[in-house]
Amino acid sequence: MGKKAKKSNPEKEEITLQKTAKFAVFDAPGISQPEVVSNDEPSSSSANTGNKDKEGLQGRRANASSGPRMDDKTSTLIGGDSFTKRTKDPEWITVRETTYKKVAERRAAELETKKPVPISVTMPDGNVIEKNKEGESFLAWRTSPYHVAATISQGLADSAVVARVTYESYVEDYDLDEDGMTGEDTMLDSAEVDDDETKDAKSILWDMARPLVGKVSKLEFLKFNSDADAKTAFWHSSAHMMGEALEHLYGCRLTIGPPLKGGFYYDSYMGSDALKEDDYAPVEKEVAKIIKAKQKFERLVVTKEEALELFAGNPFKEQIIKTKVPDNSRTTVYKCGDLIDLCRGPHVPHTGRVKAFAATRHSATSWLADTDNDSLQRIYGISFPDKKMLKVWKENQEKAKERDHRKISMQQNLIMFHDLSPGSAFWLPHGARIYNKLISFIKGHYWQRGYDEIITPNIYNLNLWHTSGHAMHYKDCMFCFDVEGQEWAMKPMNCPGHCLMFANSIRSYRDLPLRLADFGVLHRNELSGALSGLTRVRRFQQDDAHIYCRDDQIEEEVVGALNFMKDVYTTFGMTYKLELSTRPKKALGEKELWDRAESALAKAMNQFAGEGGWRENPGDGAFYGPKIDIKVMDAMERVHQCATIQLDFQLPIRFDLKYNTGSKEKGQEFARPVMVHRAMLGSVERMFAVLCEHWGGKWPFWISPRQVMIVPVHADFNDYCEEVRSKIHQAGFYADVDLSKEKFNKKVRTAQVDQYNFQLVVGKTEVENGTVNIRTRDNKVEGEKKIDDLINMLIKLRDEYQ
């Protein structure tokens, strides 16, 4: 039995809950961009959560092929003969299920000792429910969120994927250790990014069928269509179902099967065998059987020894258990059908909740993302609670393929890559036009908004990064090299260099705010397997700026940055949502300073978006300060994290930055500035990719690399066309003349396919009148126009960002 959590008076001491580690959420190229994972586990007010310090995660390189990181870094082949050939329904599945039943009997005996005392449940609207429709009291250890939902509406109970529970207090005989809630999430380190999923410091994601264990101060029912956590749980459950199918069909040795932002995958060991596209249909057919069976998802708490017994013969699960589950502790597994998997959960009530499933693609990967380790087979999938949703998804996937920036960039000759410099784009002439226009667009805003542009070095002595703290957490992502016996590195970000610049002069309070903008080239040592077009690169530029200001200027500067962001994304035709991420558990600095900063950010967001125009993301701020996360939606309603506004208290301390306050009072002569990190585009490379797909390669005129194509109807008019081209070029626009021997209609069509915004047709009449006849790329005939009038029209389109 685990150690009992000390009891506290809930009226005097607020219970602190460790948030359930929701999921190891992964992203993969072609599905979604890297996102952050959470480790939210429940604990009582007096119990230590035992959470692993995740600060080091900031220095890891994101890798879509990552598996769980083990403390033992030894690279060895462990798969051996655990899989020798494809075997349908191998015997070890039955052996494992027999072991499961024995363990389940032990847990059932423990449950019999629990007292089913009455509990109350408070809904989000404040309504308190204590009894079901038959008038029977809700009881701890007996009543589940499903029962509560059914009291309100059977439809609600049947549509909710999972529940989000906020406990006011636990019942006396509930023990966190005994329930497997204080151990580390065995799948957490599968991802290499920070916690981004926190909803509420006390909320826990909970299975709909899992009995409640205390007085609930807030119970929420999460649905697939309206909550990201519900989607993730749904796809996590679907991954288990796909894993069950793989075991049934081939006898694969499963390793990890996490949800993605847009689906899920499962990695399995198949020796020298490999999955192929022909395997998709059998997997889909087997999953269909699993769906029809409506298998219940059962949660079971197991000891470390029991877990090792359950997964005997699977060296990958054994390694996870041995390295991630402490001795004399407990963890959890989930069962659906005859699949038993090491998992924190939560999951859907039963497999019948999944109505549509498809295997989407497969690839090879390596255990622990190390090529010296066993080779694994990965299969991706997608699922939905409605067959129509799968149909729409497939249609959108086809659209996304057509809009893929890699495809469009190749068709339009915008960029290229080369094996001699992987992850670094070569910007071809037409691509460079767009790139430079994006930068000049932001520079125009800088001029209007009081920013000073600066230029800083690309390489620094590593001592700079020791001072900033990046060497400890980020060195693996940096290109380091020796210079005269000392270690140097190419800069992966601009902020430390800007701090040197601030510290170079004696600053007065009158100098603030100081807004320093830098388009310096950055390099990050991303793993080659994680590189993907322009969305994950090694060489890039950011519209990076840092604002040094006084505490009393934070609100004004943040409102200014938000208005800047609004103007940028309105120009792009994109919508956005705002989130305020507040003080995390591992925050550095005084709580009072954090409170003031968060209050200033909240006031700024209220001023900008109005109360209710943004949401709070408690505990998800950076360790150095709170931040505003800006999530923008493109034409396909995909969410992108591009712009950001972050407050930083730590770099000013690390670099001993200060300004003269003007005060004569002893000890008050100097103060530290607050540093605001902000970017509107983020990486110019990534924004190029986002906009390319957002517009589908149909670049608006103001940013288009091909603005005007002049098409003579006969070679006799070529000279006039060249004169027109020269005038348009002198006015600052991109204009070309098609002097080829192709037929007129073919020339026009080619220009439209090449996405020239306008085709200027020139014949005898146009030459005589000093005009051109205008057509758009959508083949709309605008009619005849004088050259000067045309140029004025183009200037208007450019200046109005159309």
C-alpha cells in the first residue's frame, strides 16, 4: 500500500492537485508542427508530486521520430527474437491477459476496503448535484463522471469523450501513491518540448467511467468537436485500438503509440520485417471489428513488479518500466479487448465511440530515435466520431497536398535545397522577392512604431551563452566550434547579443522604452530527421525585437505589440486567438514580480481584446516570465503558433542590466528593466511556408514575385511591350514580356498558371492608343488602360496591401 496523503482542512488550506499527465502529444512532418507536451499529475496539498524537473527539456532538439528518453543512454539492440515472423494472435496475448486478471483481482480486493461516502459535484455554471435521477446519493469510489452526466442528460453522457475534474478535497481513504498518480508519466519524455497543455492548476483529465474520489468543485464534460484535450484523448484511444490490431494481425511487439495534434501513430518492433501499404486495409478491417465490439477501456493500477510480469517478453516495454517506474511504486495500464498497454490515460469509455478510422501512412524509425538501436515500424492513423468527418478530412488532406509549400515552391521556382547544406534554403530570385518583401513589410511597421534596427554578430564566444543560461539548456541545438582554443557558437537567437548592446551604455529612465529590432541570421542544429521544408530548418531569420522598458510601461508596450500583430495578420487575411500563459511551477523570480507582470498583461489584453476576448493558460508561462501566445488560423482553419509576446525578468538579471531611475534616494538610484521578447512573423522561413499554403500559391499583388506579364499578340509589337515593361519596372514592380513564339492564347494561359497577377495584352489598338488591355490571373478582362493610369492602379494595390 502506498503512503497515505496527509489530510487538510479544505476551508483553511486549498488542496493542490497535480494535473494528470494528459498525453505524450507528438507531431510529425506532414501532420502538424511541433507542439508542447504536458506532465500534469494530481497530488494532495501535503504530498510532493515528485515531478521530474523538465527545465532541461528546453535544450533538446525536437525530433518527430523520438521515442521515450531513458536515463540509460547506452545504445543496444534489445529486440532480439521477441519477434521472428508475422504471427496471427500469438500465444503471449493470452498469457498477458491471464496475468492481467490476477492483478485485477488484487485491485478489486483493495477497492472493497474503500468507503463509498457521499460526495457533491459542482458544474461549471455553479449548480451543485448530489443525487442521480432516482434520488440516490453520489458516492466516492462508485459514482463516475458518466453517472453524473447521465443525471443531466443521457445524450451528454454518450457524447462526452473525457471529463475534466477539479477536486476541492479527496476522501480520507484515497491515496495518490496507491492510485499510481504520483509516479512519472512513462511516456512523457517521448516528446522533447515543454508543457503547453495546462488548463487549470488543479484540474485533472478523468475517464468518464472512472469513479470519483472526492468532493468536486468543478466538473466539465469534454467533447471531440469543442475541446483539444477531448480530441487528444480520442486519438490516444484510437492508437491503442490500432495497436491491438497490429498485435492480432502480425504479433508485433508494441513500443509507443502517442496521439498527435492531428491523429496518432504506433511504433512496433517487427525484426527484419517491415510494414507496407498493403497492410493498411487489413489493419482498417481489424480496427472495424474492434469498433463493432465496443470494447471497454479499463484502467488498472499496477506495481512495478506486476508491470514487468505483464509485459514479459516485450523488451521495449520492459526497458520503459525499469527506467521510468521507481522501485516500490505504482503506475497504470489500460485494457481494451485483449490489448493491455502501459499508459496514463485517460481514454474514451469504449471502442464503439470511434466511428471512422483510416491508416494513413507508414515509415521506419529507431528506438529512442537512435539509429544504433533497433529499427521500428511506424504506422500513422486518423479517426473520428462521425464517418462524415473522415470524408471531410480526406478531402482536406488532398487540398493540403495541393497547397503544400514544398510543392508550390518547386512549381514556382521559389526555393531549392541541397544535400551539401541540409535544412538551409537556397532562395531563388522569385523566392527572394517574397522573402525580402516580408522583411520590408515588417521594417515599414518598425519605422512607424518607433523601433530601432540593429545588426549583431553571428558568432559568439560560448561564455555569452553561459551567462544567458542557454549553454546549459540549449547547447545541443547550437553549432559549436573551436576558435584559438576556446569554444564558440553560431547564435540560435538574438536576445543575449541585444543585452550586451543595452549594457554597453549608461541608460536613463528617459531612454525607455528602447525597442531594438534585428533580422540577424540564426542557426539551430536540428536533427536531420526532423528537417521539413521551411517549417523546420537550420538556417533562418526572425523579425526579432526586444523592448527594454520600466515596470510601469509594460501595459502600454504590450498593447502596442498586440496592435502591431493585429495589423500584420489582418493584412494576411488571417484570424487569431490570444492566450495568457502564467507563472509555471519552475518559475524564477519573486512571485510579487510575476503577479505585477501578469496583471499588466491581463490589463493590456483587456484593453486590446476586451474582457472575454482571450483565455488564460495557467502555469504555462516560460520559466523566465509570463507570455501571450498568439495562435493564428489560416484559410484551411489550421492553427499556427507564429507571433509571440513574452516578458523576461531573468536575462536583465543575468546580464546585470540597469537604468538610472533619476531618484536621489539611496538604494533606489538604479532599477532593472523588463525585457519584452516579441516577434510578429516568427521565423521568416516558416511564415513564408504558412502564407504559401494559406494563399495556395496565389500571392496577393503587393507581395507577388510575378506581378505583370506583358503579352504581345504579334511580334510587331514586341518593342512597345519592352517600353511598357521598362516603365513598370522603373515604377518598382516586377514585369516580364513573353517574346516566345507560342500562340497568343497559350501565352496568356501560361502567365495565369505561373500566377502572374495581371496579363497586359498588347495589339495594334493598344500601341496606337498608348495603352494596354488588362486581364487578371482568374481570366477576368479589366479592359484598356493608359500606362500611367495602370501604374497608379498598381501603386494603389501595393500601398493598400492588396
